[in-house]
Amino acid sequence: MRLIYIILLFLFPFFLSAQEIYTLEQCRDMALEHNRQKTIADKQIEKSKSDVRVYRSNFFPKLSAQGNYLYSSQKMKQSIGDAYLPTFIPDGQGGFTPNLGAGSTPTNPVFGMYAYLPEIPLEFTLKNTWMAGFQLTQPLYMGGKIRASYAMSKIGKDMAYLNQELSRVEVILLADEAYWALVKTQELCTAAEKYVDVVTELYRNVKNAYEVGLKSKNDLLKVQVKVNEAKLQLRRAENGIILARMNLAHTIGLPLTEDIRTSNEIPTTETNYVEDLFDVTPRPEYQLLSKQVELKSKDIQLARSQFLPNLGVSAGWNYYDGAKLNGDKLLHGGSFSAIVSLNIPLFQWGEGANKVRSKKTERQIAELQRLDAVEKMTLEVTQAHNQLDEAKLEVEMTTNSLDQAEENLKISKEHFEVGLENLADYLEAQTLWQKAWSEFISAKASLKLNETKYLKASGQL
């Protein structure tokens, strides 16, 4: 057992080094896979595809089976009364002539013989009457309604894909914000640790000098204050790492307690993108608005089709059984039938014209909304470009400031050690160095985030 512990203790550093380091691209992919809005957008695409198939089916004949069954205890009874009917005899020429009696003249015929027709009772019942058959219906011309509905369903499918793209862009922005926030806090923590080391070393030197009488108690207390401030900044940075790690874990779909490891340094290399691009047409928001205008145009055709002639044909075969008369079935067998239907709207008190006019107004509203959105998106991409340009300049300036602060700290330390500079100036040089380093880290993180925002605003993300 002791040997196992020794082996595990030996391999533990290798386990740490083998822990996966999450890259920005990995975090983006995991966020896209986990995000619920992205899942909703995928489901909308599935729905839109089904809608397209539904409206496309309206072009083809529809076959249906139908059946009816009737049970009625009602009996309809009627009778035909008795009567005397005249009789006819052959006329010798292949025809028949009335059987006239004695004394009959052409102007006053007198029938001589009659046939007696007794009373006939009738009983009609519908008990156990049923019908079953098939019906085939084919629309021939519906005023363009079917074609317009099908075109609108395809536009809806395109809009679902654009919604998916919009969700993807928004999720990537969230992932980038969480990722660079974690990398930033980790680098700030590293800077805080080095600052603690610097002031702690100074405290030891001042304490040793105080013990031999070369420094005053006041100098020692000043350094102690700086040590406490540095430790507080370090603790804040460590807590910031915990929160940033939890935020990134939530964004990419991992447990909040997951110990996520990322790069501890923000790269200064720029992302590949086209600068000064103020064309907003590639953005999914613009394309969605354009599809909305196109959808309104098809809606006008749909409204107009409701007031145009409709032509259709249907055919069917049905089998009937039942409906007895005096116990004998009247219906027993099958039959084929076909019908052509034509409906021509003539007058609706202006309903059709007003509906079409209303739909045209809706299209104009959609066009104005797109125009307004284009102006706002142009302002957004201009602002994003300016912020990116300012972030680049800030990185350059903070880089120079950090170099100067490091050089100033180096010179101040040398002067302090030989007694050419007092403690207050040396502490100030350390503070400026720590501040310059923090600003440099923040500037780099801001640059990476502004790159993503510019790519999103210009439709390049």
C-alpha cells in the first residue's frame, strides 16, 4: 500500500499537466451545443421544414375514405287507395285502343270494361342504412392561394435558419465574454501575486534594517500597509477567478464546480477580419428584416387570392346498403360520381380591395422598419469599429506605460538600495508598476472582446 501511495505521489504532477486546457474555439463549440436558445432555433427549423411539406401537399390530390351509418326506428307508412283503371284491346294494327262500351261515340266515349286496382299499403324504413366509399379531390385553380402559401412557408424556413444564425452569433459573443473574463482575472491574479512578492521582499529588507536601527518604525508600518493592500488585491483576484470560472462553466454547459483550465495569458495577436467594413447586409438581423418584407409581399397575394375564382374537381365511389320499402332493400350496390366546382366571388362591399390595401400597408411598414434598422446597425458597426480602434491604441499605450513603469521600478530599486531614494518614492514606483500592469491586462482583454463585437456588428462572426 505504501508503494502505491509513492507511485501516485510521483504521478500526480503528470495528472495535473495532462489536464485539458480549454481553448476559445472549444468553449464556443461547447456553448453552442449547450445553449437552449440554439436548441430552440434548431427546433424551429424542424418545424419550418414540416410546414413546407404541409403546404406543398396542397398541390396534389387528396384521397379520403368516408362512411355513414344510420339507425332509425321511425317507420313511414302510406298507402295508395283502390281504383278502377280502363282497359285496352288490340286495334289490329299492332297498337291498342280503349275497350269502349255500348253507345260510345267519338265525342262521348263510354268505357265498357275496367280493371280493379286494390289498395296498396307502403312502409318505408331507414333502419340499418349505411354508406361507405372513397373520395378524390384535386384543386385546379384557387386564385394563387396554394402557391402563395407554399412560398410563405419556404420564406419561413429561411427565417428559421437566419434565427439559428443569429442565436449562434449571440452565443459566441457570450462565450467570448466569459472566456476572456476568466483569462483576464487569471492574469490579474498572476500580477497580484508578483506584486505581493515584491512588497513582501521589501518588507523583509525594511524589517531587517529596522532591527539594526537603519529604518524607522514609521517606514516599517508604511511597507506593512502596502503588503496588506497587495494581499487584499490578491484575494479579490482569486475570488474573481472563482466567479469567472463558474460563469464560463455555466456558459459552456459544465457543472459550476468544474475546475476549468484556460490559457493564463491574453494573446496580443489580432483576429483576421476586414477593417472599415460598414456594410450591414451580411448580418442575420438585416436578412431577417428582408425576409419579413418578402413575406408581406406574399401575404398580399394570399389576401388577393381569397377574392378570385376557385376551380376544383372531385370524384368518388360509394357503396350504399339499406332503406327498405315493404321489406325490400331500395339501396344495394356501388356507384361512381364526379363533380366540378367553380366559385366566383362577385361583390363583397369592398372587402377584398380593403384587405389587399391593408396588406400593402403592412409591407410598407416592414420596409420602413428595415430602413430604420439599417441606420441603427450602421451606427452600431461604426461604434464597434471606433471602440476597436481605441482598444488597439490603448494596448499600445499601456504597453509603453508598462515598459516605462518596469524601468522606473528597476531604477528606483537600485537607488533605494544605495540610499539615493527614500522609501515613499520606491513604494510609489511599485504602485505605478502594479497599476500599469493591471491596465495592460485589462486593455488586452478589452481588445479581444471588442474584436468579437466588431465581427458581430459587421456580420463577419
